[in-house]
Amino acid sequence: MKKYLKNKTKKIRPYQICVRCVMDTSDPWIEFDSKGVCNHCKAYSQKNFKSEDSIKEKKEDLEEMFDGIKKLRDKKTKYDVAIGISGGVDSSYVTYLANKAGLKVLAIHMDNCWDTATAIKNINNLISLKNVDYYCEVVNWKNFKSSQRILIESGLPDIELPTDSAITAVISRVAVKHGIKTILSGGNYSSEGILPSAWMYNPKDSLFIRSIFKKAGKSTAIFKAFKFGLRDDFKFRFLHKIKTLYPLNSVIYDKEKAKNHLKRELNWQSYGGKHCECLYTKFCQLIYQPMRHGMDYRRAHLSTDICNSRISRQEAINILKVSPWENLDLENELSFIANKLGYEVSELKNIMKEPRLWYKDYSNNEFLLGKIYNLYRFLTGRPLAKSWWG
Ligand SMILES: [Zn+2]
């Protein structure tokens, strides 16, 4: 193993599944207590509030959040908030709620050239709302494609890293340009509260990005426009004083009800699985990750559903018995992805058979960033977190 790889991945451990949720050893660093309950559902139940009594309280939370944003209005800024939109349910619902509350919204879309037709239709319906303006930035496809190829050849599970990083980079740049002080995110505990760090490490770690590109023998120059590192984050928070808020954590967020609501109000259309508004995400979550890393995103989402009593553990187990790619035309999907990324189908299939690696196998600043972000949390009176982005 060369020096940029740290070879820290633990040896394969015996299979174990949580007795409360359905998280299992497909997360290589999952921890179980003596009763067989995993660290994910334990941490989730400490964070989440779902009692009926809290519904009214949560509505007031949201009103308070939106009223607070309105109070920040001044003549210099045209918009109250920026919202990154993908055409997916979470960001669409946040835009809908903000618009309904009378906020002036700049909806920002980072087009990574993988949007589905349904996502584009949903975006068009959303931006037809009064007081919602739209900005779309299309990535430099040549550089973006090269970055996606580097990730897919890195052996890491999170081949969506260029997209995740570029979304933050674009939204932040545009918010700064327009003097917007608040970003509303569709991120939420209700549907995304459980997500192992092994499956998705944070792209703000510049050392990690550099080590991936170094292994590929490529300069990070092609990644520059998509990068959003620690320095950018701190400039964004302290110099530009921009806050990111999560409205869906201030309501009892039921995704199915939100979808129905959007369908009725905005002719919003469903696109299948979670985050399948993007063709590459669909490939990543339904084919690449399950086949190459043995991990199934549905497992994390279903575990969150179990914790919220939306589904029984047995129902979740039954769903997971069917492979994620069951209803897909696999050859057709692989051919489309290979062709777009400039691979032969056989090349892509061979890449997917190569050894799996995890972020701890690459140089990273997890320890240092953990200290820095916890110091920031301490100084701003927030609870300390186990992972630096948590
Ligand atoms: Zn669990």
C-alpha cells in the first residue's frame, strides 16, 4: 500500500445486525452494546423528538425561525434566503414552506449534468411560484467528469463526493454574491438521521481530497470550482456571517405527507427512490454501493423509519431481502453510466470488482477537524459532537 493510503480498514468482522433497527456490519465501524443495540439508533433516539405534544411546539419553532429571518431584512438584500434545490422532495418542501411564509427566496440549482426529466419538471414548477427567483449553475462537465472518474476509481463508497461538495460551493458563492445571510437546507433528522460516517465522509476535509487526487496522479486544480473546505466554511460563517438553518427539523416531517402536499399544490412528481432525482445518485445508491461495498442506503433510511415508528423492524427486513437494483434494467443502467463517464461497460464492471476502501484508508484530518469544530461548538455554546460534521 502506497504512502497516501493508510490501510486502516479493520479486518472483516463477523456479521451482526442491530436488534432494534436494521443497521449492520455493512458499516465497518458500527458498535453494539451488550444487548445488541447499535450506536446509530441510540444516538438517533437521543437527537430526535417525535411526540404528538411536540407538534404544536415545533410549528411555533418554524414560525419563530421564519420570523427571525424576516427581521434581518434590509434594503441591500433582495432575498431573505437561498435554498439549494434538486427537484427532490426535501428541498422542494423547504422552498414551498419558505414561500408560503412570505420569504423572498433565491432557489439555486447546481446542475451536475445528471438531472432526470422529472427533477427538471419539479424545479420548473417550483420556480414558477411568486417571490421565488432562480439561479442555475452548470458544472464544467470535463472537470466534473474527471472528478467523478477519480472517485469511482478511488475504491471509496462515496462517489457522490464531487456533487456534495459542488452543491455547497455553488450555494455559498451565490449567497455571498447576493448578500444573503441565511441558507435553508432540506437536510433533516426525520429521514436522514442515521448515516454512518464510513459511508459518507465529509468533503470539507481538504487533506482527504488531496490524497484521493494524489493516488490518482491528478492535480486538484480540476476540483477547484467544486471545492468547499474548512477555510471556505470559516470564511462563510465568520467573515460573511451566513447561517445555515434546517426548517424540516422544526416540523414533524413526514416525507410521504410532504410529497402528497407538493403533488397537490405544485404538480410535483415522484421519481422513485430517495435522492433518485439524479441519475448518478440512483446508480450510486442502488447499484454501485450495494455491489461494491455491500452497503445499502435503504438500510439507513429504514432504520430511521423504525426509530420513528413508521415501519416495523420485520417490515424493514422484508424490504431489504429484495436487492436495491431488483427493478432496474441493470445492463442498460451500467451502459448509460459507463458511456457518460467515458468507460467501456466491461471497464466499469471491472472497477466495481476492485477492493473496497473506506475514508480511513486515505490520509485525512479527521482528528484535527474534530478538535477545531468541537472548539467552535464549545465557544458558541453548542453540544460537542462525535464526528466533526455531526
Ligand atoms: Zn440500531
